[in-house]
Amino acid sequence: MKNIFVTTLIALFMTISFYGQEDEEVLYTRAGFKIGANYANINGDTEGDARIRMHLGAVIEFPVVKRFYFQAEILYSAQGYTIDENGEENKISLNYLALPVMAKYDITNSFSFETGPQISTLANASNSAEDTSDEFYNSFKNFDFSWGIGASYRLESGLFFQLRYNLGLTNINDLDTLDITNKNGVGQVSIGYLFKTKNNRRQDDQL
């Protein structure tokens, strides 16, 4: 999966270089932040229920040509799921540092479609049934790879709204005693803001 991610990044940056040479219009990078809610669960061998948690972090948007952008983010993403253990609810918390790299295409000046890879590293893991232990943390893999797809709506002020679903593609479990496969699945609703710098407004003639 790491090789797939590296290959994808190389292809994306080759695309940036190629189209950047063809495009004569000056486009500007914008940076900002986002915050929102996660509807997190797992897909696989374990029957879990979803948890509503949160994410937040920094955003930077790189223009390539008219209507085509890359948006890189670094996020703290609180995820997990709940399971029933002997009639009691056990809340599993899996908190990640995530790096999504989304390719964005402007359908209109305000509405965009986006898709791209996300790599994540597990920051901590805990559950409500017992105290957090190294053994519990070590039962999950440190690395997670997923693919995101979504849409965003932005205002001229820099305020934007996003909907996204991240489909996990790697097994999150790391257990020697049990052969089970579970993958993250996270729906996200976000609000954010991209700060303006001098002359970085999008051109009105992009339609």
C-alpha cells in the first residue's frame, strides 16, 4: 500500500508540472484550517456500531490550472467504533494523525468534486471497558491507508464546507492470536476557512 501511495503522489506531482507549464494564468496558493465531525465505524469481521467524533487541522490548496486544484491537509482525526461485550457497550477510540491529498475539480466557481488518498498513523488507542494499556494499543497497526471521495462548497470570503467519505483499504488489526480483518470507514462533515493573500482571488472568468 505504501508503494501505491508513493506512485500516486509521483503521478500527481508530474501532473502539476505538466499542466503548470501549459497554463499561463497566475494562480495562487491558499492556506487555512478546518474542523468537523466524524461518523466513524469499521467494516469487516467485527460487528461494530458507529461513533460520532471530531477532526481538525490545517489545509493548503495548490492551484494547477483553471478549475483543477490539489488540497493537502494534516489532521487530527478521532475515530473508532463501539462493540457489545456481555451486554455492555465498549467504546473503542482510535485517534490518528492523517495526511489526505485530494485532487479537486471545480464544477462551478463555488462547487467542487474531490478524491484522493489518505495515509494515517495511529496516535493512541483506548477503550472504555478497561484502562488503556500498551497491549491494547499494540493490537492495532500503526499505519492506515484509505481513499477519500467527496464534495465541497466555498464562498468568495474563503469560508468552505465539505462532505467526504474515507474508505479504509488496509486491515487495522495487528493480532497474532486472531485472524480478523477490519477496515476503517469514516464519513466527515467539515467547515473551514482559506485565508486570502494579495491577488489570490480566483478569476471571475473561470466559468
